[in-house]
Amino acid sequence: MLSKTTALEKKWILYDVGNSAFTLLVSTIMPIYFNFLATSANVSETNYLAFWGYATSIATIITAILGPILGTASDFKGWKKKLFMIALLIGALGCILLGFTSSWLWFLCLFVIVKSAYSLSLVFYDSMLTDITTPERMDNVSAKGYAWGYIGSCIPFIGSLALVLFYDKLNLTMEIAMSICFVLIALWWLLLSVPLLQGYYQTYYLEKEKHFVSASFTRLKNIFGELKNNPKVLFFLIAFFFYIDGVYTIIDMATAYGTALGLNTTGLLLALLLTQIVAFPAALIFGKLSSSVENTKLIKICIFAYFLIALYGITLQQQYQFWILAIGVGIFQGAIQSLSRSYYAKIIPANRSGEYFGLYDICGKGASFMGTTLVSLISQITGMMNIGVGSLAIMFILGLFFFVKAQKI
């Protein structure tokens, strides 16, 4: 029987509530605003989707490079909170500036910086899991983070949604309404980060060395050699690389995909709001199931479900189909993310969590450049966006294959 959530666990969960508002902004309102800017500059719908995908890909490549380096450095005593705070401030302040950018090209450039900073903050945040709870509670606490993040992010999103849909009735321009939305999300993100910044302390760490920068690179170099002797972690990371790539691509490009298909903007936003609402109880249910059902079995179920979701995306043409897709994503999105995070935290050295979660980020958010680039290229080559989305199914097949292989070791 799991005990009640501790004060420190609650503070850690609260950051998920804060940063999830930015995630929702990126997957819903932000692509719509970029479409508005791009259309005003006579950018075609196909190129709009492709440019958005390329920008997302660049941000994830940057994260893939910096994540392991900074994650490794964060394992030294006192550095995890400092690096976390820097990434948080760059991301939140950049989010505010996005709302005052009118050029579609400059908007994309700033978006790359903000998205990279956001993703890097999660490298440090995820690695804090080993400090704020015990191994037997990780599945449940990780699930609560995603669950409350989904439902909590709806609060600023609903306010932003009202501004986007009814800006004309409020005697506002689209630009001003969007500026207010971006500021609202950034402040929400910042304010809900304060409790964690005040309460977090680094329990597991490495003693700071005199030349800790060069020591960080040495450790990062050595970890790749260690993985050869730890095939369980190695094959899990390969599996995670493929299946989470597909998950994040769907999250990042859902609204852009629906908008490019010409679906009603209001319907798209409401459908994705439903995703958040469905994801809340679903993540909690999977978190509770993990106490009686093996974590690995639940992850396999989620991977297969996403395989079916990707195939369903090929048929997407009508608004009601997007709603069905949104519900399916909501059921399994939080589960596959939270269970993967807690499973990984259990199989890595606690005092080197930053180092290992840097690799985790390469194989996670840093890997999603493959999916977004794949969708973008196939959409441009074939002129059929549905085929591009459907191609993500292969990512889940490969992910399931390597995940099963990891469990046999």
C-alpha cells in the first residue's frame, strides 16, 4: 500500500503542472499563430507544416547535444538546481518574447531557443526523481506528475483559448491576444516552479572536482563504454529512442497536422483540451496499476496502442476522427511517458542520474527530430500529409522489438 504523497514529492509534481502549460501551448495555440504569421507572408500550407517540423527538429538536435553534457555536469554537488534554474529562466522569458514577434522566420528562430531550454530543464527535472522519492514509489509519483500536469495545464490554457477564439469580441487583434497568451503561460510556468526551487536538495551527487568541466566530458565519454557492459539499459534506450520518437512527434505536430488538413480550429483546440482531461485519470490509473501489474507489461501495452493510433492517423479527414484520435492519445500518452521515466530511474545509478538522464533525453526528446523530419519530408514529397503521419507506425514496431529484447537480458 502506497503512503500519502510527501511535501517534496508534491513540489516536484507541481513543476509538471507548470511546464505542461508550455507543452500544451506548443502543441495547440503556437502552431495556429505560426500558421497565421506564415499565411500572412504567403507561405503555402504544405511548407507551413514542413517548416514547423524542421524547427522542432532543430530544437531537438540542440537538446540531444547539450542534454548529455549539462546533465553530466549537474551530477556534481550543488549544480543540478543551478542549471535547472538557468534553463527555466531562458525558456520562460523566451516564451514571453515569442508573443511580441511578428515575423514568421524570427518566430521560428526564437521558438528553437525556447523549446531547447524547456527540454533541457526537463533533463534536470527528470533526474531529480531519484532525489525526491524512493524506488518503490517512483512509478506512482512519476504518474502523478504527468497526471496533474495534464489537468493543471488546462487552467491557463482555457484562458488562452478564450482569448484566441473571442479576441475580436474583446476588441483585441490576433497579435495582442497571442501576446497575452504567451505571457500568461510563461508566468504560470515560472510561478509553479518556485516551490521546487525552494524545497529541492540534491541527495545523490558526485563530489565536485577541481576541473569539473573537463571531468564532466570524461565521464560522458566513459558512459558509452559502460553501456556495452549494461545491455539492459542499452537496449531500453534504443527501444525508447524509437517508440517515444513517435509519441513526441504526434504531440508536437497534432495541431499543425489538423490545421494543414483544413479542419476547424476551434474543434482542434477543444479536442486537444479533451486529450488533457482524458489523460489525467488515465495516467493515475496506470500509476496505480503499476503496483500490481509489472511495469514492463504496461509499457508494451502503451507502445502497441500508439502503433494503432499512428495507423489510424492515415485515415484522418474529418473533424470527428480527430476527436477519436485525441481521446486515444489521451489514454496512453501520460502512461507511456511516466512509466518509461520511472522504469529508467530504477535501473540507473542514483548518484549519476543527471548523466544518465542526459542520454535518456537524447533517446527521447532529442530523438524526435527523426519523426518530425520524416513526416515533413514525406508530406512534401508525396503531397499527402496522411501518409507522412502513418509512417510513424514503424517507429513503434521497432520500439516494441527492442524493448522486448531488453527484457530478455
